[in-house]
Amino acid sequence: MVGLLQFTPWILIFLIMYLLLLRPQQQAVKRLRQKIEAVKKGDEVVTGGGHIGKVTKVDGAEVEVEFSSGQRHRVIKTMLSDVRPTGTKAAND
């Protein structure tokens, strides 16, 4: 019984850490994965390198992104760090 009481604070600390730190981070990663899987033509994306472009074609695990007029690159979906819906404005506009 005494041994169980000694571990109670550690169990509570772990539970609080899980609820405040780990679980919200896992949910954020899950939401990002869902956004990347649902990317479609016309969406604005941000690559892992920070480049912003518009999706012109989606093909399985790859997307074709146009960064400026006529400059298109094929990018693997896992290298996308954010997907912005069509018609969003920059924060400073």
C-alpha cells in the first residue's frame, strides 16, 4: 500500500503531461496528415523548404506545384508542411 502511494504523484505527473502536451500534439499531426491527403487542384501549399505555390495536378503520392507562372515542380505529398484552401489571403494583406 505504501509503495502505491509513493508512485501516485508520478502517475499524476505523467497523466497531466499526456493531457497537456502529448495528446494535443498528436491531434495536430493527425489534422495535418488529413489536410495533406485531401489536397486538391487549386489549393495553395507550403513545402518543407518554405516555398509557397498552387497545386496544378494531384497524382497519387505526388503533386505538381506551380510556384510562378510556368515554373512547375513535382513534389512528394509528405514534403508539404501546410495546405491552404483556395482563396486565402496572406496574413499581412
